[in-house]
Amino acid sequence: MDLRFTPDEIAFRDEVRAFFRSALPDSIRAKMVDGRHLAKADIVAWQRILNQKGWAVPGWPVEWGGTGWTPVQRYIYDEEMQQAPAPQPLAFGVSMVGPVIIAFGNEAQKKRYLPRIANIDDWWCQGFSEPGSGSDLASLKTKAERVGDHYVVNGQKTWTTLAQHADMIFCLVRTDATVKKQEGISFLLIDMKTPGITVRPIVTIDGGAEVNEVFFDDVKVPVENRIGEEGKGWDYAKFLLGNERSGIARVGVSKQRIRRLKELAALEPAGGRRMIDDRRFREKIAAVEIELKALEMTQLRVVSAERSQGRAKTPDPASSILKLKGSEIQQSISELLMEVVGPYALPFQPEIDGRNEPTIGPDYAGPLAPTYFNWRKISIYGGSNEIQKNIISKAILGL
Ligand SMILES: Cc1cc2nc3c(=O)[nH]c(=O)nc-3n(C[C@H](O)[C@H](O)[C@H](O)COP(=O)(O)OP(=O)(O)OC[C@H]3O[C@@H](n4cnc5c(N)ncnc54)[C@H](O)[C@@H]3O)c2cc1C
């Protein structure tokens, strides 16, 4: 197994790095470095820049706008984007529903939705989880009854990320309650403007509004909006969730956050010296860097295996290890970033446009505690870390 990049791959990395350096708007880069919230307009603007370059949907087949890159090139692209640091293209469209439509949708669905996903003309959100159906997703209750040429949907989804911006939601719904629970589920694409849909925000601990409840009351959905066969939605969902976890290690994000940690530690005083000169603090940084190096090697082993097989056919169960370790490392870094500013992490200073009170402490301290609290989510979404351990014990250790 060769974990080194070839000369061509290094040239590719330089090209990608130069593009991100020149094309990413400064205002977006600054928000990413500080850990401030991005507006919808930021995410849309950046994805359209990528799409114009032909790089918004690199993993898709070439006929639908993909780049035809190897798994190693894809890895390099993701890592460079995270280190830029630039926002990822909207995952709900590009890495979740897009690949499902490509693999299981019909031609009309592909033509209608895929170009709009690539250019983020439609903002998609994910309607899987329900109150009481998260880890045990197959127990979901949102009901879709067939009436002629449409379904009537009733029920509730929850934790629906950025549904407040969404034009479309992809949903798992129960179309048959009489069969085994996994067999009675279908996969529907639903226009968020359909009468009967209500979006209610859930305010998170950092004061943010990124998750929502979504209610469906007699929502009429044309049968042509169903993906694949009725009752096969669970198969499509498993495919989607495997893809969701593969990109979740976020090694590039952690590298960038460690760079930021060192920058801030060099600014912050600690007992007559700087935090970065404090040996115990440096040891904490080194410990997390070692974990990150090990994660990077694990990820490269997965990518290298894909390189030798050509393309990745199905998601590797090792994606569960990447998710588990990646989330633990990101959370440790967010904790150190808060520690670096000490008491200045304590005041609650949510981002308020036009705030006329001065910030307490340095400007860069404001977003650190909210990010720390917000990032507790990383070990929950995309399948909680306990569930990843169950997958590892069965699929990798054979227990
Ligand atoms: C910020 C955020 C954004 C999200 N965005 C979306 C979204 O856009 N769309 C969407 O559909 N969903 C979304 N989710 C939902 C997410 O997928 C679920 O929260 C997750 O699957 C866990 O489900 P739950 O919250 O119902 O917890 P539960 O399943 O009730 O789990 C509670 C606890 O029990 C543990 N547990 C459960 N079952 C087992 C088991 N068998 N073995 C061991 N431990 C177990 C879990 O690990 C957890 O610690 C989001 C969640 C968060 C936090």
C-alpha cells in the first residue's frame, strides 16, 4: 500500500490549492476562519463559483457534471477545500439526494433535478429523523397514503438542518404499515412550497437556528416524485447514509482549526508568557495532532485501497471509524480553542448584526464557545458515535 502522492497528484494538489486561494471570496474565508455562521447567500455564491469551474459535483458521473477524478484526486480536493477553509457544496443535494437520484431515479428525475442541485438552484434538506426515530430510523411513522396519482403525507420530521432555506426536502415515509418495518418505507421528493408544510425552528445551545421541526398536514405529493419502487426506500436510505459518513472525517477542517489554535495561542498571554509557550498546553496540542495524523493515515489507507480498485463502489465500513475518530478530534480541538482564550470564552455574545455594545475580550474569542457547544452535534448526526461502534463491531470486527 503506497500512501504517497504521485508527481501528477502533487501537481493536481497545487492546481486545486491555487484555485481555492484565488477564487474563494475573502468575506467567506474570514467567516470560516473565525468560525462565524455563513449566510445562505455565502453558500450559494461559493457553490456557483465551483459549478462554473466544473467542480461542484466531482463525485458524480461525467455526463451529469462530474469530473472523472480518481478517489485520490477527490480526497485532495476535499482536503484542500477544508483547509482553504471554504464551505463544502451543500451536502444535502450534492452528496446525499444527488447520488440517490443518479443511482435509483428515472431519466425525467435526473434531468429535472441534477443540474439544479449542481448549481444550487434548489436548496435541499433531509427529512429522515422523527421524534422517537433517530438511531432506530426504520421505526419512522410519517405516513404517505396513495390516492390516485399522488400521495397524501401526514407526520413530523425533526432536526431538519437548514429547512428554513429549503426549496425541496427528501423524505422517508411509511407507505405500508402491515409489512416488516424496513419494507414499508418509500423515498419521496417534496416541494417545500406545497400547502400543509410548516417549518418551526429549534434554537440550539449556541443561539443558532440551523435545525428545525417540519410538519406535514395532508401534503399532496405527485407519485412521479417517488424515487424508485414503493417500499424500497430503506435500501436507498442505506446507500445515502453510507455516502454521508464517508466524507465526515473532515481531516482538512481539523488541520485548519489546529493552525488557528496555534495562531491564537501565540496571541494569548498566560502567566507572563504566551499560551503557546506553556508546555502543558503544547502537550495537549501535540496529543490531538498525533490523533489527527493517525486518522489521516487511516483515511489515506481507505483512499489508497480505492485507488488500487479504480473507483469506490460501495461505502467502506471503515467510514464508521473515520466518523468516530474525526468527530472526537474536532470536538477536542474546539475545547482547546475555548481554553486558549480562558475567561473570554464565558460571555455569551451571539452574532448580532449592528450590535452597538463592544465585545468583551478580543473579537476572535466571541465565536469559540458557541462553536464548542455547536460541535457537540458532530458525534450525533450522520449516525451517533455509539451506533458507529455497533457497525464497527459487526462489519469490521465480526463480533
Ligand atoms: C445538529 C443536528 C443536525 C441534524 N440534522 C438532521 C437532518 O438534517 N435530517 C435528519 O433527518 N436528521 C438530522 N439529525 C438527526 C440525527 O440523525 C439524529 O439525531 C441521530 O440519528 C440520533 O437520533 P436521536 O437524536 O433520535 O437519538 P436516539 O436515537 O434517541 O439516541 C439517544 C442516545 O442513545 C444512543 N443509542 C441509541 N440506540 C443505540 C444502540 N442501538 N446502541 C447503543 N447506543 C444507542 C445514541 O447513541 C444516543 O447517545 C440531526 C441531528 C443533529 C444533532
